[in-house]
Amino acid sequence: MTENILVAHNLRKHFGNLVVVDDLSFEVRAGEILGMMGPNGAGKTTVFNLLTGMLTPNGGSVHFEGKDITGISPSKRCRLGIGRTYQIPQPFEKMSVFENLLVAAVHGGGLSERAGRQTIHEIMELVDLSPLKDHLAGGLPLLDRKRLELGRALATQPGLILIDEVAGGLTEAETKQVLAIVKEIQKKGISIIWIEHILMMMSEGVDRLLVISEGRFLNCGDPGEVMCSEEVLECYLGSEE
């Protein structure tokens, strides 16, 4: 895990006088899970929006697989291999699980319908949705909606997936099921950036942990060491008098 699949360099984003991402630099190594943590309002989701092209940075650059993609549209980034989930799942509620995945494979991944159908069966097995393939997405419970969100990202044929708080709202037992799925995705050779607030998921699920605060780099490295570092503890707990 030495080659970088993505490099963000001095990313900056502001809305008027509000600076949300402030000269942030980091890299994602090929095949790794990079966790991303920070207090509410730290700029984590904004970083995801900059990486996927949903927002245009006011400064800095994003390179994916050695190519500068800073000015490329979200749809082109998806076709290049950057997939994404959302904190609140947004499936096509009147479509079945299978149809949701097929749309992602064809329109996001650029596959033919025939190739997409074959790929989808493998994805449904991976995210444990095969028994629900004909169920309408709008009627799924939260855990299955989260699984579908991961499946739709996989269907776009990504080399890198950005996962935004997929464990939010789930029980402890359900979070362990999601963690197992994410680790299986990694075994496929797919790199992952994972935003999460649940410490167990970060300590057990990621290879390195990046912590940001007020849009700035705070620390990055071994999850246990980062969580116990002075600057991270002060960020979350405050400094002593």
C-alpha cells in the first residue's frame, strides 16, 4: 500500500467569509481504508463534495490515479472510478433494489444493460440484498437502505468509494454487519475514504485515520495513536485550564 490513488493538495473552499476547508492536503493509498473524523462542522462532507466535483474549490487540486481532475464534472469523475454514498440514503424509492443497482451500473458505471445485470447479482451477494432484489427501495428498513447505498456505489465500478456515515442510526449489531461489508469491499481492491463518528468503526475498520478541525489538517496516521494524540483529544474534549 504505497501507491497513492488520490491526492488532495491545499484544498480550499469558502462561502463568502466562511472558510469551510482551509488548505487541506492528504492522500489515499491504493487499497486502503482512510477514515476521516472531525467535530460537527469540521468540513468533512464539504471535502467529499470537492473530491466528487459537486463543489468547485477556491484553491488547490485533486489528482486521481495520477490525473488532475480538479475541473472535471461529477459525472466524469464517476466514470473515472470515484463512487460515493450519502449519509441519508437517496434511492429511487419506486424502483426495486435490482432496478436501483441497474441504473447505477448503466448510467454511473457505463456498462451495457447485459453486463450490468451480471455485475449486479455479484453486488447483491456482497451487500446481502439478494433476497430483497424485487422489493421496492422505498419500503426498505434503514439497514437495508444503507446496504443499497453501498451497492449503488459499487455498481458504478469504482476504484475509490467515499462512504459518508453509513453507520449512522444503526444498532451496534447492525454497525458490525456494515463493517463486515466495508471490509469485503476493500478485499476487492477498492480504496475507501470513510467518514464516521462511531469510534469502534474507525478503530477496527480503517488502516489510517485523518482528523480535521475547522477545515484544517489536524493529524493522520495509525487510528489508535491519532485518537490518543494531544491535539485530537483537545479538539474533542477541550484544553485543560
